[in-house]
Amino acid sequence: MLLRRLREIMAEPAPAQLRLDRITVLIAANMVSEVCSLYVMRADGVLELYATEGLNPEAVHVTTLKVGEGLVGLIAESAEALALSDAQTHPQFSYRPETGEEKYHGFLGVPILRGGNTLGVLVVQNRTFRTYTEEEVEALQTTAMVLAELIASGELQSIAQPGTETAARRPLHVRGVPLVDGLGLGHVVLHEPRIVVRNIIATDVEAELVRLETAIGEVRSSIDEMLDRGDIAHGGEHRDVLETFRMFAHDQGWLRRLRDAVSTGITAEAAVERVQNDARARLIRATDPYLRERLHDLDDLANRLLHRLVGRDLVAFRERLPENAIIVARVLGPAALLDYDRQRLRGLVLEEGGQTSHIAIVARALGIPVVSEVENATGLVEQGDAAIVDGGTGDIQIRPPADVEAAYAEKARLRARRQAQYQRLRDTPCVTRDGVEVRLQLNAGLLVDLPHLGETGARGIGLFRTELQFMIAERMPSAKEQQALYASVLDGAGDLPVTFRSLDIGGDKLLPYMPRVEEENPALGWRAVRIALDRPALLRTQARALLKAAAGRHLRIMFPMVATTDEFQRAKRLVEGEVAFLRENRSPLPERVSLGAMVEVPSLLFELDRIAVEADFLSVGSNDLMQFLFAVDRGNKLVADRFDPISLPAIRALRRVVEGAGAASCPVTVCGELAGRPLEAIALVGLGFRQLSMSAAAIGPVKAALLELDTRPLAELIEAELRGGSPDSLRGALAGFAEKNGIPL
């Protein structure tokens, strides 16, 4: 009855303050208490008394407490309920003379939570030395859950004191790790949107308990089915993770809290949300990394349970994207990103994801700004919130005020003008001041990338990632489908060269329709050309599709993850076998076939004299080369920034490549992310590289820098650093050189 009456009051077309006053009267009466007070968290972290029944009404909007101050502040800080028979003897009790609360002893307070964030505190008090029962604590927590909706709506801002804002809808500025440069203004779309529980009050408690037990059983069954899958059943790290997940699904304490919550008179889904709110509030504040990590497991479990209860699939409704979508996700894979309409994407915010992770690479290719390592990002926003993503600085503005939004809009216009300047360089040959030509090419992987050739003035596609077609498909693309894609790419490029990288899967690039192989170190395991040589039908099918697509044209194929010249020779023989087969069957052939190797495994640095003779060209995959050279997992945030790709060890390795290729007159390109940053591109040109391949967005800035470059003093600077510099001194020396010579970075 209390919950129903609360709903009625909240829906009344009355002023907000009047409804709050009625709510406190109603709660006090139902809790058999002389006092009921509602404190709302302000944007400045202060709790303000917004309504009361029983205390001095003149204290409303006057009495305030900081988080951690007094009993109310303690509840806000701990996000836990507090029940006391004599509040005034508690060491945290803070006397406020204007409230007149010195005559009350019994005290019960609960936090008002939403998404684990504290929006306020709800308190009841009694004159007597009252001991509150567990049922009374549960009842007040349920009531607080209903009030969270009212506060989160932002409606109370209308009665806020001048110059203050409620925390629920306050503007937030958070900072993460910038992954992809760019600026996006738009509205939040949660990748896996939380279920918003509208139906809170149960009409039949027994029926709700049955619904809860049924949903729990279905979730458990789905986890068991995952564990019984052939790729997981035989053990390994993934099975261990799922076993832990299953343990949570069978945790009796968690299940008891869910059942107890339903028994208070709320629906099963409301019980899941309330119990998860409590758990999230505690785990967010935990200092133990293991406990904080378990938050993701509990969030996932609660989310699955909610979807079961409301009968919705655990997927985002991507067809409902706004025109300017800012995707917010805990984690996101490349395939999931590609499911979205890229024309509507303005930015991406992640809780997890590294600088050279494949989601960053794909987003960079699509020109989508990305900021990662944003703690509790999915809990800070609501679907539809206005948001700004600055991929250059790592700043995220959530619900920005008008002046902040205007400032960023102006920044976006400035960026657009800068891009227009780069656009004017489109047809300008990339030749340095001392006459050295550098071929700037494009990294691509999708047909939507092809228009960037004309937009940027790129001299071809230096890396076409063929695996993206496989990653976004629900099944293995057929030979005809592969051929159609490759023909479209070559048609789109016209007379410009295209270098296709053969299928680079494995490691962190898994195909959903292929059995997963459990490995201790997948980045060092069965992937790329290693899979192709062990499963030659894959490479033969792809090679035949490429050969047919390139009939009458020049076909360039490079093999990734080549560790030895022997591996390259074996892959080369497979392609030559397909050429022979097509010739025997009188199929049209390319006028020329060039086969190259990617230099990304350090062992190849010591076979350059052989590989540069065997291969028609070489291409440096700087992402993996640096990862393996420094023994650093590029997707691990704890170590990903522990090395500098233009420190002296890295530069010595790169010089070895350019010198080895030059000795054999073998063309060499750098196609990793290293080539797409102006300062790093300058270093590569100073070493002697004359072909660089990068994302479309990087071509303008890199060309602008190279046009102002004189390579001779640069080469002398690098040589001097190699002879006598410290391991990490080159970056500073190059930055000083650029500033001195007016090279824009």
C-alpha cells in the first residue's frame, strides 16, 4: 500500500516541493515514526535537506552535511543502511540546532542508490530508543528505490537553491585514456542498455518468487550450456572464468537477498535491481582489486537475469540509434562496433581497451574518437544523456552545461577548418623540402574505407585487412563472397595499388563460428600465417578468390606473422599452386602477382638478408613488432605504455629493416599505427623509409609535417642519437627539431 500510494503522489500534477512533503508524511506514518527526512545529494558533494516530517520545516534547504559528516553523511559515504537505537551516542552524530532533532533517539537511514551511485539519504527517527527490525530496514530500502526514480529524473532541480544542482543529473567531467583522436558531440547509447525497471510493486508476491526462481534457473542453464560447449569443456582460462561466473549464479547469500527483497512486496526485477545497486555501491568503494573485478561478474549476472525477467534479448537495439550516437560500453569488440551504423556514430567510451587494441585500430580506420579506461562509465550515464568525447585529451563531458557545449562546438569547428586545410593538400605531392618523395598510403579493411582514397589523396592501400570481412560475418564467407569483396576493392582503387594482407586471425581476433583454441599466450600462439599453413584450405580458398578478383591487374598479397623465411616460402608455394591450378583451367589471371612478408616477429630481423631476397616486398607491422620486441602485451593497460616505439632500441630494430631491405633492393613499407603519428612518421622518414601506410585521418597531419621537413639534418640528428643518446632521448630531440624547423605536429 505504501508503494502504491508513493506512486500516486509522484504522478500528481503538483509542485515538486509539495509532493516531497506529502511523501515524507506518508513514509513517517507507514514506518510508525515521528520523523521522516529526505536528503538529496548535490553536485558539489553536499547533502541538503529537501523535505521533512517531524523536524523543524525551516531547516529544509538550509541544513546541509558533507559526505562523511554526521550519520547522514556516513550513510552516503558507505552506501549502507544504518540502524541505531540511540543515535546521539554514536561518535558520528552531528547536532544541527535548526532541525530540533535532539529529542529523537531511534534512527534508521538508508542510501538512495541508482547504478551504484548515491543520490541521497532517506531517514526515519523515533523519540523512543527503538530497535529497527530487518523487515523495517528492507521496507525503507525499497521505498528509497522508488524515490531514486524521482531524483534521477532531474525534476527536483526546479526547487534547488540558486547556484546549486542535484547530483543525479549534474554535469560530469571525467577523464580516461585517449585511444583515437577526434571530437564527438552527441547522445549516449549504452552498448548493452540496462533494463529500466518501471514495474516495482508486486500484486502477487508468491507469483513474483516463482518468476524469480524460473529466471534464475534459465540463467544457470545458459551458463551450463556455455560450459558444455566443445571449445570450453576441456578446460583452460575461459572455463575458469565461466566457472567463477557460475559460482556467483549459485551463491546462496545473493539468492537469499533477492528472495528477501521480493518478500517485501516488490517485483522480481525490482528486487534484482535493488540487490545489485547495493552490491555495486559496496564494490565500487572496495580497494581490493579482486573484489572490484567481481563487480563486472555481478553486473553481467544481474543484467542477464533482468533480461530474462522482462523477456528481452541481451542485445542493443542498434536500429534505434540517434543521428549522433556516443556508444558507452564496458568492453567492445571490433565486430560489435561494426554492427552499428557508422554514419551515426560520433564517439566511443570504454571502461576497458588498450591503445593498440583492435577495437582502437578499427575505430581509427572509421574515424571515430575513442576514450578508454573510464571507470564505471556505464554507471555514470543514462541512455540519451548529452555527451562529448575528446579523443585527443581523453576528456569526457557528460550532460555538459551550455557554455561547455558551446566551447566544444567551437573546438569542433576549428578541427573542421584544420581538416579543410589538410583537404587542400590532397593533390599536393608528398615531397620534403629537399626533394625526397614519400608515398603515403591508406590502411583499410572495409568497402566504406575506399572513398578515403580520393578524399585524402592517398597513393594506394598499403594494408587491406581481409579478416574484417570474416569477423563481422555470421558464418565463414564463401569463395564467391570473398572474390566479390576483393574485386570491389580493386575496382574502387582504380589504378592505385592495393596490398591485401592474408587472413590474420587468432590471438584476440576470434571468429565466432570457428572452434576456440585455448592457449596460455594467444598473441604468441596459433594465429595468422601459422593457421594458414596448418589449415592450407583457408589460404588456398582466399588466394584463389584474390587471383580471380585481380584478373588482368597487379595483385599484391602479404603474409602476416611470418617468423622465418621457410614459413614465407611455404605460404608462397600455396599461392603459386593456386596460380597453376587456374592456369590449367584457363581462368583469367592477374597480369602480375607480388608476394610480400610482414616484418612483425623479431626473429625475422635476423633473416633480413634471406627474406628480402625471397619476398617481392616487405611491410613492417609496427604494432606487433613493438609488442614482441619489448615483451609487452599491447592490450594490457598495466604495461602497454611502458615502452616508447621511437626509443633507441626500437629505432635500431627499424633501421635494421630499412637497411636490410635496401641492400636487396626490396621495397619496404611501414603499415602499423606508428606511421600515422607526425612525430613518429618524421622519425621513420629520417631512418630511410619512403612508404608509409596509415588511417585516413592521419594522412593530412602527416603530409603537412613531411612537406616542411628537410631529411638531411634529420638523418644526422638520428645518427647522432644512435651513437651517443640515452635510450629515451630521441623523442625529445625530434620534438625540438620539429619546433626549431616549424614542422607542424
